[in-house]
Amino acid sequence: MKDELQSALIDLNVDYADIRFDEEQKTQITLNGRDVAQMAPFSPRGGHVRAYVNGGKAIASFSRIEDAREVAQQTAAAARLSAARCTNPIRLAYAPIIEQDFPIVSANDPRKVSLAEKHELVAHYSEMAAKAPEVLMTQFMYGDSFSHRTFANTEGTLVSYDHLIAHILGIIVGRRGDAVRRAFFAVGGSDDYSRLLQRDELLRQSLEELNELLGAQSVKSGKYPVILDPFGAGIFIHEAFGHRSEADTTQHDPSLRERLTLGTQLATPILNVFDDPTIPERGGTYAVDDEGVLSQRTQLLSNGRVSGRLHSRESAAEFGEPITGNCRASDAGYGPLIRMSNTVIESGEHSLADMISSIDNGFYVAGGAGGQGGIDFTFGARWARHIRHGKLGKMVADANLSGNLFSTLKAISMVGNDQTLLEYCDCGKGSFDGVQMLTRICAGSPHIKIDSVTVGGVS
């Protein structure tokens, strides 16, 4: 494979070009109740080429390795045409040349587990959920993905690297009278199949939450102090702030770019956030990105100040900042985008008990029902509990949070000492060639207290 890719780059007459070929093995099993909606292993293959000439750029995807050289030549010709009409020349930051292989060795490799065993496992969880009282419907999804990628560029970098991840996601819908609520079950998010096994207790916990949630009243909307659990805080930092740290989201927005200037006091001084693809055995862990750049930890917030951002080689040149190794593609049909890896709020000094006792009228919020990032963000809660006079009370429903990124970051008054990294995560990000979904990410946080944020519900 390496020889074919290097050969495809010969005599292109470009300033720079790279080529990537992906060989994948995937399994997807979906159960709607007891019915099998999908059960299939499949093995997609394909490649992607990028070429740069005089500030112009062209890209192309292909399916067969035999077509690599022809597609590379066509892409180079397209880049020369692009350069003739280029009004904002694209530059690339320097990246060290590397020649290395980065294989994955998993102690409990999901590829060694039969399709029948995988089906039996996901069916066990599905049937367990379906037997619970007042459960209306269930959907359980098993997925694993192994990708072997080979990358070469005209500068001399030549690498091969692997990604392997397995997970189970369950959605459980219950009904009591007119109330219809959902609970979630998510495990995995690494190359270790054993993390999917013997998770009945976590599923029982989700079912207990659903049972209590079915009897809960909707929260009265308004501004309250809230405590976010590690799941909710991880989603918050990913959606509301993490995407703003991806340089391509601010590159062409002058006002936002100014507000996120390095050194700006963006958040409370007790908040520290980093992105780190080198954390072992997590969904966002990888050795090298899809530009052939080695992964590294990037500090995004230091004592509340903007201290870094995530880059591709293009954006690093535009901002005049170091490359970070955060440019990744979901598969061969797409070019790489700037993507978070493992994005984490660092632990602080407060206990959860300290946070609860500090609130007279507010909520403990368990996140995990998705969200949308932006300067004005929203994200859903699985459930919440009322806090009255420093004590946890009854569960409430519809406690979705919304607010302004900048004011909310400055309203964080306590950061817990109980940092937790999440299991299964996914993230969609749009580009000119469509939305790329990625499961190879992770977020984490301790509990955090926000002094004032809008909690949705009934008015």
C-alpha cells in the first residue's frame, strides 16, 4: 500500500500533495425491541487526495487503489485551475516529516468476537430493558469500527495507523398516562470489548431513572444556579466551547476571532480545559491525525484565559500558531476537518457536597441528551433534581439548559474534584462536502456549579 501511495505522488508538479487510503471493517447491529432492524459486517475501502498549487487547492476521493495515480494527477490539474481564480491563497504550516507505523494491539479485540456473540449481547440488554414496567419501546445499537489508514505526502511523510472502537447505545422510551420520557444507556467508546460486558447494573440505573422521571413534573422555566454532573459538563464544554476552539469555526468570523484572541480572559479563573488525544484507551485517542501530524495535548483554557486552539496545517498557517494534530476525517469519502479528541475540564478543589450545600434554590442536572453549540448554546438533560436549602429533592423533567457561552463560562463558580471521562460519544460537524459523523471523540469533566443559567420547562 505504501508503495502505491508514494508512486501516485510522483511528478505531480504541485507545491504540496497528500494521499490517504482507508481499509475498514465495521459491524452494525440494531434491534428495535426484539426485531432485528440491521445486522451486518461490512468492509469499505477508499482513498482521498489533496493537492495545493500557488495557493489553490483541490480534493478528490476514489474507491480503488489502482486508480490512485490517475486521481492524484487529475486533482493536481484541478488545483492549478483553482490557483488561477484564488483570491485568498491557502498556505500550510510546517509539519515534521515522520516515517512510522502506529498499529493498535487490543487485549480484548472486538474483531475476535463473532457476530452471533455480539448479537446475543445487545439482545440481552434490549430484552432486559423491554421487560421493565411501563417501557413503551426500545432501540439498542451495537457498533464497532476498525480502520487501517496509510498516508503519504510529497514532503516525505509516510505513516500507517489504526483506529478501533466498539460501543453500545440504548434508547428506552417509557410511558405513564400522558407522560412519555426517554432514558439512555451508553457503554464502550474504546478498543476494549470487555467494557461492553456485564453492564447490567448501569442499565438498571437507567431504568430506575426512567421510572422516577415518568412521575416527575416539568421544571418551571427561569434562571437558576445549577450543578452539572460530569456527563452534562462534558457535553457543555464540548458543544459550547470546544467547537469554538476548532480554528476553522472562527477563521472567517472576525468578531468571534477577536473575542477568542489568545490571552483573553474568557472564563472564570478556576476553569482549565485541555484537548488530549494521547490519553490512553479513550474514544478520542489516536497517535497521528489524517494530515500525518503526531497527536499532542493542547491547553485550551488556562485559569480562564484562552491559551490555545485546535488546528489543521491550513489554519495554523492562517493564525500563525503551532500545529496541534487535530485534523481528522470520518472516512475516505471526506477530507479531514479540525476535530476535538478527548476534551476535558480539569479537576478543581470542591466536593459535590460543597456545591449542593451552597444552593438555596436550584437544580442538579444530569446531562446526556445531546446539544447544539454556538455563542448561544442549548443542550438537553436526561433528568434533574431540585435543590432546596442545600439538599437534593425530587426529580424534575424537561430541564434543558440554554445560555450565552461567554456569560456562562464566567458564571462557573465551583469546579469539582471528581473528574470523570465519558464512555460513548459522537459528534457531527458540517463541511462543504456534507456532515461528518465521528464516534472517535470523548469528553470529560468533574461536577461544576454555574451560578446562573436558563433552565427550560413550563412557564
